[in-house]
Amino acid sequence: MPRVSVVMPTRDRRHMLARALASVQAQTFRDFEVVVVDDGSTDGTAFWLRANYSGVSLVEIGQPSGAAAARNRGVDRSGGEIVAFLDDDDVWRPSYLETQVARLNTHPEAELCTAAHVDVDAAGRVSQPDLRPLYHYPVPLVHLLAECPIHTLSVVTCRRAAFERIGPFDETLPIVHDLDWYLRLIASGGKVEHSSTALVEHAVPARLVTRHRQWFQEERSVHRRFFAKGRLAPEHQRLIRAARALLFARVGLTKWDLAFGLARLTEAILVSPIDAVDVMARKLRRRRRSADAWGAATGDAG
């Protein structure tokens, strides 16, 4: 049985899937299997995979069931000790699996390992997201809830034992099933490691940005469910609510959904005006420092 199982959900995106599969085949670490889950494609994806990728294990879902269900079916079909996820519109750099497996080998206590990534837009422009935490958070859960620094499952490699311990993705959450799963893992004592090397090229804007209202509703339900367990102090809950409301305000206004964006901005201020102002100020200072650093690097100081 291969050491690593690569699980790839897809639907009607053969041209992107081909590029993602090529990045898997280019990995320097070779002890892996690939499981592609065709989530109800209507463009002949399954036929195309059988004709061109005989080494890929194909799981077909007749009717679209969503990313959570597709990933669960892929994990069920796979057999590796380690599971690595890759979305069909993302790309791994050649050393991705080698780096992630080595980190898990070095840290046997860790159940999950993430890697840094770059964002690539539709025009091919590459940018490096700044994932440094805004605060020195008291516990990892507050950081995860306030900033959600894991932007895509394509940067996630985990031990199969984690699924056996905490269960599969919640299939009632089409968008934030990954966040819910990370929360369950960390809240149950699971350890997370991170590689600061950018090993993944992440396509932006992600599909969830086009469904920002659903994203907001799902995330809010997950937060409420977690807050109800009483694991976090009220002041941390207020910070989390204010920070996320500000994020959704920016997303809504960027998408010209003014009613939604302004409602989230108002919510952030009402929940915790001090936190809302502080988060905005910290993000503004970070953007200015990034712009100054870019100007110095390019010689455009003016």
C-alpha cells in the first residue's frame, strides 16, 4: 500500500484537473496513490480519466453531492497512512509531498501539516498572502476562528488516524466543512505543524468568494456551535465575531453586495467596537508595510 493517498475531488473542469494531476505526477516523493472523485460531472470527465490516466483510482458519484461528500468518498476509497488533498484548480510544486511527509516524520505527535502557498489569479499574476497572525493568540483555536489561516485544503496533509479518531467531513456544510474539521481536530487535542515554504499555487478567487452569503451563514453556524461548548472566554468570542464580520464586510463590498457588506461592518462595530477598530488599524499598518517593502524591492520608493 502506498504511504500517501492523494484525494482530488472534481466536477466539470477537465482542463484544470489535467494541470493539477500533472503537478502530482511531478512530485519528487513517489510513494503515493491518486484517488480522483468525479462529483457528478457532465463533461465526460470519468471517460477522459479512464482513457488517459490508467494509474488513477476513479470514484464516480452519479449526482453532485458536494465537496465534503466527494472528499469523504475519496478518503474511504484510499488506503495510505497519510492523506493529502488537492483541489482540481490548484497546483503543487514538486517538493510538496516530500516536504510534508518529512515534517510528519519529524513530528510524530502532529496529525496534520500545512504549507504556505501563493495565490494565482485568472491572468496568471502571483502574489504571496500575508498569513502572519494579527495577534499573539492565547490558544490556536482563537487564531483559527478569528483569521482562518488555512485558505485551501490543497495545503493540508494529515494522518489517516485523524479521520479515524474524529470522523469525516460534515457533509451538511458544503463550504466550511474543512474549518469544522480543523476545529474538531484541534479541540480534541490534535497537533498541527506548518511549513513556511510556499509549496502550493492556489487559484483565486476561490469559488466560495462567489457564494459569500452562504459562506457567511455556514461559518456563523459552525462558530455558534463551537461557542456553545463554552471553550472560549467571552472576550475571545467578541474578537472572533468582530474580525470575521470585518472580513465578510470587505468581501461583500468587493462583490458590490452593499447591503450585506454594510450589515457586516455594522455588526463588527456593535459586537466589539474596540476590537473592530484595532483589527482594522492592524491590517492597515500591515498593508502599508507590505507596500513599502514592495517599493523598496522594486526601487519605486515614490
